[in-house]
Amino acid sequence: MKKLIALVALLVLAILQTPMANAATVEITITEPTHRQIDGVFIDDELIDLLAYEGRLGQLVFNPSRGNRSWFVDPQLIEEVTAMTSDYVLMNGDSGTGADVAKAWLNQFSAITRGEQITALPYGNPSGHWLSKLAPSKKVFYLQFGAKRLAAIIGREVSQMTNYPSGDSYPVDFLTTQTFRGSQIVLKVNSIYMLPEEIEKFQAQSAAVFHPALRNGNRTLLALDLMTSTQLLSNKIRSAPGRFTVTSTKQNLPITLINDFPNPATVAVKISASNGKVLVGSVENQIVNGKSKVQVMIPVEVVASGNSDLTVSLSTDKGKALASEVIYPVTLKVISPIATWITTGGAIILFISALVQSFRRIRKKRV
């Protein structure tokens, strides 16, 4: 009787445990550090091996864990794999060769996740630790943009993470952190001239340098790319380079202001001379429409012939710096009235001195 009761108890326990086992959720995370520059050019073709059946990313979709699966997917990776399905170019100039592998992986991903829960990771999966230190207010953006982009790419509803995933602390070099800080400053200054989608794209891609799995060499490469992209963004409102030769005492020098943003900008222009050979007048704030140029006349007055440099600095009407300073070499080929007066005055003084000396000699002779 005791054996029978024990057997029944075991059967009941097994029955009760079976639904619990079947209900166990298997979480599958799909993410990978970016393999592209901000301009879309691929750094390498390493994704081919990763996406292949035997690769790490390939095994996740071709041979996934069994059970009640829940997928956590990085939308930046899906974007890059999608880009591989068409013609794409590597940084060294070669054409990418991963189209077939990318198509097969995406087809399998779509098939294996059909009817299953998909949650978007923050776009690019940047480290929660470093975002907390450098851009804590942007955590919500990366969560929202991640869900928005992933839903658009795969064409189905996805869940957004409620809280930003915490990450382990790991060292990041000074170049990377300072480059990211600089990119955020430049974006804030120039965002008023940009379209919303341009702001989102730059903000999203700028944190790719903080993916936890990035190798140090690749992190430095991405940091340098971010530095270049930040400089290009900063110089979308700029003054065109040039040089001048001044042949009149007073002259207006034409400087061209360029606005490559789609929205108009009010630009303050500050000009300074490298020496006292030329005096520079002030210039009113200039309105430069989107995707256009304007010519500004800089009034100058020559004090002495020779060479000088004019440094032109641009800023917003709020005093925030725009672009890099531009130095204009100036050749001064004119004798100004001021210089003439000085020369004439010197000559008069010398003449008077000579007369005085002559008068003294005459008096001495008479004495």
C-alpha cells in the first residue's frame, strides 16, 4: 500500500512539474558590435562568418534553444544584415560578398521568430554603465528608437524594454569618452538646423562605441570615425576659404557663408586681424537659408602695407561656436593716409630739426 501511495505521489508530482517545465522561458539575445562606419561603409566583412550556419549568430537562429523562446534583438544588427543583402562596399574599397548569407539568415530569423515574443534591445546595445556616466538622459531615447527601428525593419510589432539593461563596468579609453562627449555637444548646438530623422540617426549611431563586446582596436577605429563625422556635422555651417589682396585704403572683402543644413540659420560673424596693419569693421548677424550660400562684405582699412591674416569665427545668435575658424591671408599693397601722414609728419620734423641746426651754426659763426 505504501509503495502504491508513493508511486501515485510521484506521478502527481511529475504531472504538476511538466507544465512548469514547458512554461520555462528561454531568452535568446541577438546583438553584435557594429561593423559599419556612420556613413554606412562596412569596416570589414566579418559578419559573413558570424551569420553562417556554424557561426555564433547563425546558431542562434538555425539551431536555437528549445522551449518557450523570448527574443531580445539589437535593431542596429538587423539593419546591417539587411544592408548586406544589396550591393555594399568595404572600407578598403572592395565590394562586400555576404548577400546570400545575409538573406538566408534573415529568412531563418523571420521564420523561427514567427509567433514568438520579440523585444527590442536599445539601438546598438550601448553599455548602460557608460551611458549612465556620459549621457543618462539619452537612455530613454535608445530604448524608444530601438523599438521603433526594429518594428520598421522586420515589419511586425515588437516590445520595448521598460528599463535600460544595466551593464558591467569595463574600461574605455580617454579618446572614446571625449569623442562621444564632443559629439553630444555638437549635436545639441546644430540640432535646431537638422531634420528630426537626421538628429535620431546621429544620436543613435554615436553610442556604437560603447557596445560591451567591442574589441579595443575596433573601438578606437569607431571613435575616430565618430570624430570625423562630428567634425563634418560641425562644419555644415561654415565660411568658404580664400585669400585677398587689398589695393585700396578702404575696401570691402567678400566672404561666403555656406549652410548645408535643410533649415535656415542666424549666424554671427566675428573677424580679427593678426596685426595692426589692417583695421576690421564689424558685421551684422547673417541669415543663411537652408542648402544655400550668402556673401558677406567685410569692411577693412589699411594702416600699412605688408601682410596680415584675418581670422573668421562663426557662432549661433546665442554665442555657441559653429564650424572651425578660417584664416584668410591678406596682402596689403597700398599706402594708407595714416601711413602718409606719419611719413609726412616725420619728414616735417626732420626738416625742422635741420633748420634749427642750421640756425644754430649761423649764430655760432656770428658770435
